[in-house]
Amino acid sequence: MTIPRINPHQLLVFYFVAKEESFTAASEKLCLTEPAVSKQMKALEESVGVKLVYVKKKRVHLTDAGQVLLRYAEEIYQQLRSADIFLEETRERSLRVGVSPTFSSIVTSAAVQFGNLFPNTNLNIKSSSSHEVVRQLLDRQYDIAVVVSVNYHTDRLRAVRLSDGEKLLLVIRRSTPIEASDALTLADLRDYKLIIPRAGSATREVLLNRFQAEGLEVINFIEMETDYLQYDKLLGEIEKGIAFVPEADARRGVSEGRLRILHLANDICVAADALFLKDSPRHKLAEKFTELVKQAFEASHTSTTTSAGR
């Protein structure tokens, strides 16, 4: 198989220069500087050893060879446009979402609405720790990531704030002496076994930072190995100690008579972001899904506020 000598990008530059009959107009269409367009044209002519254009009275004219090449360039341009449309339509028929377990319930609620609005779209949602989800997003395995808002140490991401603060409530399954306290501090918890998310979880990071800010160290703990979608397993793990659980899940457990809430003097909250790759084209379905998740957060706040006030 012979590799063509013509640089495809240079051929596209030639196509726009020829169609616009101007280096200036072509540079505007291509979002390049005029010197960059001139440089690409010169490089193309040098690589093929044929004069393709010349300038007369500030207008670009084609040589005989340039006129013939334009026909080939136009065919290639149209093929590229068709390929672009095909890939865009393929992309718009599916949506891949990565979500932190902390926000699984909220995203599931938004997914139901999304499915009703776009029944022909393949929606694929996977749950993992926020740091793992972000790693997979950077590897282009997702179109959108719904994660805890922390510093992920990369400038490749664009963030949309979904919620400024999702409460983590302290819950137990069985009565303990600590339950009688009206308002607990983190220091009151050090004699009890805490259940915290596994290593790599951004929620865990937020919790440990809060303890450290109060000069405390979490020593007596169990790592939570399940996510909040596996609700029965979650309840089983809470049987072993005291856990920090998203408010919606905690209220659900209380309404079912399976959890008790312990009251902290100062709330612990985690913010939620939707993350996108800056260098990826805008995905209309991803943006619509983001709107629905944001609405689900707002609805959850209204619901939990009403429930807490009863």
C-alpha cells in the first residue's frame, strides 16, 4: 500500500483558498492566521513540486494543475463532511455516564426522565469512585462524569456545578448510647466504629479532610466496599457501625424503619459537579442529561427538606 505524499490538512487548506479565492477569507473559515495558511500552501506546493496558485490583483487564481486538483480536493472535502455527519449522528444515539456512588440515587432518578424523553438513545451508566470515574473520563470512556467536587489535578476538564452541598447524614441501624445526644461533634465519634467509603473515593477525601480540620484522626473504621445503588448491601454494612450516607438514602432508610439518624452539630456536605473533556465536541444529549441531574438534585433537596420538617 502506497502512502500518498499529499498532506490531507494541506489539501483542505488548498480547497478553502481555492473556493474563497483569498488567503484572508480562507484563514477566517479555517480559524487560522493568514501567515499559517500561506505556510501550508507553500509546503503543499513544495511537497508535490507543482505550482498550484498565484495571486493577481489581491485575488488567488488557480494554475491548470490547481484547477484539476480542486476537483479532487472537493471530493475529499465532501467525503470528510459525510464522515463527520455519520460520526456525529452515531455519537448522538448514545450517552455514556460515569457517576460517583454518593450520587447514584440522584442520577438514577434523572436517568428515568431521560429515558422517557429519549427512548431511542442508548444510555449507559456505570458507578465507581470519583477519582476512578475521572480517570476513565480522561481516557474517553465516558461523555460525562457526575462526581464529588474536589481538585482532580488536571486542566483538561470543564466543570458544571450541579449542587453546592449534598448532606452526608450520620446513620446507625441499632440503638446505641450515642443516639441520645441532641447534637454530636466529630470528636464524640472516636470511640465508635465508623464506616467510610473505600480508598480512592472523593467522598472519603472530604470526610477525612473534615476530621483533620478539627484535629482528629479516624482510626477505628471499616471501608465501605459497596455503592449506594446496592442498597441492601449498604444496610448490611451499616449494621457493623456508624456510617455517613447521602441524605436521600438516609431518609429512605428512615422511612422504611431500617435506619436511625444521628444529629451532628455541624453538617458535612459534598458538592457535585458534572465534568466534560474540554477538547471534546459539545454533546447535546450530555448537556440535556446534565440539566435533568441538576433538576433531580433540586427535587431531592425539596423532598428531604419536607421530610425532615415532618
